[in-house]
Amino acid sequence: MSASPQPAAPPARAALVVPVAVAVLLTVVLTAFAWFAVRSAPHDLPLAVAGPAPAAAQVTAALDSASPGAFDVRPVDDEAAARSAIEEREVYGAVVVDAAGPRLLVASAASPAVANSLRQVAAGLGAATGTQVPVEDVVPAPEADPRGVGLAAAALPLALGGIVTAALTSRLVRGRGRRIVTALAAAVAGGMVTATVLGTWLGSVEGSWWTTSGVVALGIAATALVLLGLYDLLGTPGLAIGAATTVLLGNPLSGLAGAPELLPGAWGAVGQWLPPGATGTLLRSTSWFDGAGSGPALLVLAVWCLAGLALLGVGAARAGHSRPATPAPAEREAVPA
């Protein structure tokens, strides 16, 4: 006899579950995306100040008074030191004070949003001193995408690249070794596509095609390998948890739309520990700053890749211990002649 079908959920219960589920989902998604965007503002933004000590102190006091806690002011010896700090990605900009008055140096390639904020600071300094503060863009954003829209919009596709790679690989490919090879191949393909679209076509990044491909491939691999390891250990729930973390935390905290220092509290630092944020920082460093400041991002992505391989190794070891031993073949009984 065939099994009788399971009774459907009562209509009243279904009518209650669906609205509650939608409300919870929208609460989580809106909190993850809208809250960080609405609360975006400078927090300890690194800013150099160069010039004679009394003038530099006056500028520092004016900045602290106008925007308390917004800037991490770092005194430097002169304009050359300020430019070097910008090019090494130690600061986002610099106020240079000389006999002609204050001048502002920015790097819109590091973050167009931060550069615009610093221009507003220059306008405030000019109003306070009664003079116009000149602004120089030391490391400009690309002419094809001066607002950095392309790189900002790439945050979600970069996150989805690793998720889709892990989801398809876990379903379609058998064997851990084959899954690792497939995930790495997909990461390389994703890197090539991203370099072609963002770099060659849209001009949103200016690093070499090979470098951009490698950076994006490393970012996709970091996400995909960890998700494959979670799937190996926990099954579909592990894959779902990893994917949700990547989309709901990694994407809005990446800093690609602005800068990590614009996110509230310590969330900017948290975002740099996740693959999307580290990938974005690495792309900026290799595109416009000759790799300056890329060390921490490279380390983060390498750790995630190793963590994914470690999870896959744990899954393989656990599967080996749980596999039943193969029984020895039974000995033949002697047959009397």
C-alpha cells in the first residue's frame, strides 16, 4: 500500500507563518543594508597635517572642533611626507599649511566618498580663515568612473561569485579533490570576467588585467572554499549559514561604496576581515597605489582559503572514521572428498 499523503498545514497557521517570515526576513535585510548606510559618517579617518607646529596645531584644533572624533590627525614633517603617506595608503588626505595658507590633498581613488567629505572640510577651513582652500587630487579616480560607482556596485557580485561557486560545486561535483579543483577553476573564470567587465570595458579599475583577475579569483576562492568546507561538515544548513553571512555582513561591510572608516563603530574593521572587504581593499591597492597597503588584505584572503581547506580536511577525516570497516572475505569450508 502506498503511504498516505501528509496533511497540509492548517490554513490559519500558514496565514500566520508567511507574514511573520517575511517580516523577519525584511528586518534582517534592511538592518544589514540600510542601517550601515544611514549611519555612515567619518570615524577616526586618517588625515595628515603638514606645516609649522603652531599652524598644524591650529588646523588640528579646528578639525576636532568642527567634527569631533571624525579624524585621526597625524602630523607629518612636510608636504613631501604628506604625499608619501597618501600614496602608501596610510592616510586618505592631508592638510598642508605654508606661507600661502592651508591646502588640501586628497586621493579620490582611495574613496570618492571620503574625498568629497574632505572637500567639505576644506570649505569649512576656508570659511574659518576667510580664504579659499585649494584642493589637489593626488591619486585621482579613473576618468571613466570618477564616482567609483562600478567598484561599489561590484560588492554584491563579488560576494555572490563565491556563493554560487560553492552551491553549484557542492551539488554537481563528487569528491573533495574534484570540488576543490572545480572551485578554483570557477574562481579563476570569475576573476577573468570581472577584470574584463570592470577594467577593460567600464574602466572602473586601472590595474593590469592579470592582476585584477588574480585578486578577484583569490576573493572568490576564499568564500567558495569556506562554504564548501561548511557544506562538508554541516550539509545544506552550513552552506546557507555561510552564504547568509557573506551577503548580510560581507557585502554591506565591504567598504567598497565608501571606506571602512565611514561605517559605524567597529563594523568597518569587521568588514575587512571578511572576503568581500579584503578583496575590495586589495583591488584599490593594486589598481592605483602599486600594491601599497595590500598586505593585511592578502593575509585575510589567504587565511580564509586555508580555513576552507582545513574544514574540508576535517570533513574528510570525519568521513574516514565513520566509514564501516570492510569485512574480511569468509574462509572457505573444507569440502570432504
